[in-house]
Amino acid sequence: MPTEILADGLELRDARRARAFAAMEADDIDVLLLGREANARYFAGAQRLWTAGTRPFGPGCVVVRQSGAVHLVSTWDEGVPGDIPHENLFGITWNPGNLLAWLRGIDGVTEARRIGTDSLTPRFAQLLPKLFPAAEFVDAEPSLESARRVKTPEEVEAIRSAICVAESALATAISELRPGVSERHLTAAFMEAIARQGVTTPGAQRVAWVSSPARFERRNWTEPIGDKDLVAFDAAVVAAGYSAEVGRTWPSSPAAVDKSTRALYRKADDLLHRLLDACQPGASCGDLLEAYRSGGELLPPFPIATGLGLGFDLPVVTGHLPRTADEECLVPGMVLALTAYAVGEGSNGALRNDALFRNDAAFRNDAAFRNDAAFRSDVVFIKEAVLITDGAPTVLTSSPQWRP
């Protein structure tokens, strides 16, 4: 298990910075004040302390376009790349006066005409214009999104590495599946497996669950799994900053498989194929929603496609936001987590989620979904990672899937 905290590789850092600085130049942004860790890591390549959940804005990373300098809030230089000198680091402080003084002391900031931020709180919205009265403050998130949504080849390899961790741990968890074990035991097996590979950040705290919605709503993951249960595994990790997701649904024993179960798995595969067919460069993300509707499938109460990367990656395709999906286009270079969710008719159901990489030269709400008779059926959950090239998408994941 590796213990040394390392910065991102040089080629990965250089490729990301080239895209990010090009986006700054295109939008005429002189300085960036970044508060979101994903954006900061995209520029800096530094492995700083990871924290779960949200937090208010604070300028933890400053980027100056003219000099190409990157400045970080960091108490130590472990995990900070060598091209960010020690004098560009500023220790954590609870005194806003010290923080503002540090900002003013950075070369090129006081002369900036346009300063971009990736988020802002009311307090900083008052302080920053007073600190830099000559600058125009703009929302830099669209620029950052345009740079980050297209993954570089180095980023794709980083995602592949994260997928390897997730798949290896998923195999360990599946090997523990049998009647009588609990969902918590399977989750623990997954957590231990990723830790043995030096990864301590899972994508979620719950990895395995019996796919019956009625059982899932009880959320009692200490109950023993029955011999007629289907168990869904949602294996997600954050490795070296990049997220990876893969999911599978496996029967707990041969007794869990009947004619309707086999039909349900085929139904999930058919849905996945329709989703993959919709993943064409320039296609609307709304086509992914249509892949559900055209097969008569219920849209689930969660996104059916999300961007993968360092975090806050677009698009987020959900039936809750059909207009947004119609306006969002799939562009070459995107990496998506794609979900196929098939619901059985009073039997077990199937969910399939795939991560997609693109590269070429009227929804039911949660309450309605939960009240629908189909929701009271079981479901099957499957997730993949897929590389989309000039031609057909290529699946990046290789975890075995139960076949009827």
C-alpha cells in the first residue's frame, strides 16, 4: 500500500494547464480565484487534504495568466508539485485580514482587469471588489467547465487507473456474496479492498444493497441477505483525484434466478445498448432520456448520466431537468457515467451505469416513482465505464456481469 503523498504527474499537469490557460485567454480572464478543490487541482496538480461535503467559498488557489504562476493555500509542501515554489504557498489562517493581504501581495493580481471566481459567498462578494477596485469580477465557472469537460488523454488514463481500483475491490465484494451475509459486510469488504490499494476515498458510504426498493427504503443494511435476493453493487472511488464508477447486480444464489429475472437482465442490456447508440458526438443529452422513453422504461429519480473527472463535472442528465438535457450536447472528449435502470414487473429489476469517454479528430418525480407499482418491484443495478471514440463507444470497465 503506497503511503507517500505525490503530486499529479508532469504530463497530466501540463496537459490540463494548457487547456485551462487557453480557456482563460479565450474569455480574457487575467486572474482566477478558485475555491472548489476540483478546479484548484486541475491547475495545481497538488494533492491537498480531501474533505467530504460542501464548504463556503474561500480563495484556496490563485492563478495568474500573464506569468502562469499558481499560488496555493497549503500549510506544507508535501503533495505539491515542484513547479509551484514554496514561496507560492500560504498557510491556512482564520484571520481574513491575513488572507486578503496575501492576495494583494501576489504579483499580477492588483494589476488584473478581469478576475474570475468559481463560486462566491456574500461576504467575499463585498470584500473582493473593495480589495481590487479596478478589476471586473466575472463568473469563471463556464470557462472552467469548457476546459474540464473535454478530458485529455492523460486524464483518461488517470480515470482508467481509478477504474482498476474500483473493479478490483468490486470483485472482492462480489466474492463475499452469499445468503446470510449483510449489505454492511459486503460494503466493508469493498472498503478494505480499496484501502489495500492505497485508496481511502470511496464514492459513497453504501456500496451494496438488496435491489428490492421496499428493502432499500428500510435502509437496514445489517439484515442478512436472502437466497432469493438480487444484490446491487455501486463501486465508486476517488483515486488520485479522479472518480471512477462501476456497478453490477448479482443474484445471491441460484434460487434468486427465475424466468422473470433472466428477462429483466436482458431488458437492462437492451436499455444500455439504446443509451450507447445515443452517445454520438454532437447529439443532445436529451437523446439519453429518449432512450428510456422509447423502450417504455421509467426514468429513475437520480441522474442517468453524469460527468466523471475531478468533481463537479458536467453534464448531469436527469429527468428532473429535461430542458437542460435537451440544450446540453455531447462533445468529443467527455467522460460520462451512464446508467441503465430496468424495473421488473413484480420481480427483480436491473440498473446499469456506464462511464463514457467521447473522443473524435416528461419525467416522473420521486414521489410518483415511489408510488408507482413498478417501483415496488425489484430492480437490477449495473454501471460501466465506456470510452467513446470516432466510432462506437468502447467499454473501459471489464468487471464480469451476471448473464442469464
